[in-house]
Amino acid sequence: MIPSIALLVISSALWLINPQWTKPKGTPDLSVSLIQGNIPQDLKWLTEYQIETLKIYATLTSTEWDRDIVLWPESSIPMFQDEAIGFISEMVKMAKETDTTWVTGIPYRDLENFDPKTDKYPPFYNSVVALGSDAEGMYKKQRLVPFGEYIPFEGMLDILPNLAGSQEIMSYSRGSDNQSPLRVRGHNLGSAVCYEVAYPDTTRKNAIGTDFLLTISNDAWFGTSAGPLQHLQMVQMRALENGRWFMRATNTGVTAIIDHKGRIVERAPQFERTVLRGDVQARVGNTPFMSFGNYPILFIITLLLVLSYFGKRGMPQPRLGKSLK
């Protein structure tokens, strides 16, 4: 019984992969440029290196303003939006003059929802924002990295001042579970920031109602380890699960364009300051995973456990032989 069910599961998986669950939207493919700044991790957040970082990204982008979409990586603007107003205004001006959509990662400080009488500091988010021509919307990261983006049980440190130290501990705020997709070039664009793409259900929810997807990341943390390559494989799996093309822009790599079957269409070399150019296809329709999520596999697992339990109960119990005298 169990081998038969296992064979059925494998056959069903192969059947689910082969059909075209989604189809092209019917509009022309979009030309995209993914900017890879290759900023060393030990320099990325230094205040004295902020202007140099902006210069690097502006220079790399200067030849790309005639593209449909220019995508910068996670926190490629290494300061809050209210601290970079002048720079952002210049980039938006260039984007609108050339009919280009500019999408970038940036820390967003929500000054409107801040009451200095009750709050220590304004809530701030690891975000991605669509600006320029035919663009609107902001996505705030939902899945934060412990200790990297927030301190677990942070409130407990208030009663341990000697352990916490004299420096104020600040954490990113978590984005809402129900966020509207970015709107670019007449399309809905779903987002995933950094390791959010490792969560199938989070990506699935963000993909519903979208035409294609993006993920931005700073994988410089991993150095030359296999981490960035494993991260890329996760994106490939999310593309296959949701039947959507992915744009993946990273600081040091692996920057890539991935199709709806999880295949790498274009890929930039790691640890190089470069631009990856290509085209992405808008697609519509829902895959079974988008419609049902993890429920089918949970049902199968439960069924196997139940069958195993009753199968074991129905087996004849071995008799113990008489002990030798």
C-alpha cells in the first residue's frame, strides 16, 4: 500500500511540473537592467562611504535610463529616505525624462506614524519602492532576520541595562501580511526582500494577483561561501511554484533573471560591479501551489501517517518462542 501511494505522489509531482499553469499576458516583454554595485560588507554601512555608494549606483545606472525597469538591490541606498531626498529627486527626474521605472531597496523611516511623546524612535522598515515613470507603491519586508534586523525578546533587555550596554538598541519593524503589489509599467509586481524568498507560503501570498516577481538582496554577508548559490536556488524554486518570472538584484551576486519554470535565463558573475540586462515576461494564471498552498502535501502526509498506523495494527504480532531450558 505505502509504495503505491509513494508512486502516486511522485507521479502527481511530475504531472504538476509539466503543464503550463500560467500563460503570457499578451503584452510585450519588458526590458530590465539589474544593477550589481558590489559594495564590500565592511564598507556598506559606514557613514563616510554613503556618498561613494550612491555615486557607484548612479554611474552604473547612467547608461540604463532607456530601459523599461532599472532595479537596484536591497538597501542600495544606505540611508533613510528622508536623508536622501536630494539624491532620490535627481534619480526620479532622470527616470521620468527617459520613461523608465526605477525600483530600489531603501530603509524607510515612517515619520508620519511617530509620536515623540510615546515612541522612542519612528518605526522603520527594510523596503523596496517603485519610482519614476509609470510606477507606484512600496513593499515593506515581512520576514525579518533575527539579530540582523531585530532583537528577539528585545523588551527583556530593558531590565538588563548592564548587559544591553549604553547604546540604544533599534530594530526594523515588520511589514504587514496584506500589502498591495508594486505597480510598474501597467503590471502588478510582487516583491520579496532578502531571505523572505526562502519562505514558500510568504512568496505565494505576495505572488497572487501579480504578473511577475522581484527579489532584492545583499548576500555580501555570506562572503565566498555557498550561501548566495543556495539563495539563488530558492528563488528558482519559488519561480517554479508560482509560474512567474523573477528579477533578482543583489549587491555582490548572484544577480539573475529566472523564468516561470525556474530556469536561469541571464546571470551576472559574482563579486563584480556590473549591470545585468535582459527581458522579463508578464504571465497570468494560478498554479496549484498558488491556489492551495501547502494543504495538499499536509493532507498526503497525514494520510500516510494514518495508513501506517492502521497498517501496523493489522499486522500479525510475532509469537515469542519458549525459553530454552
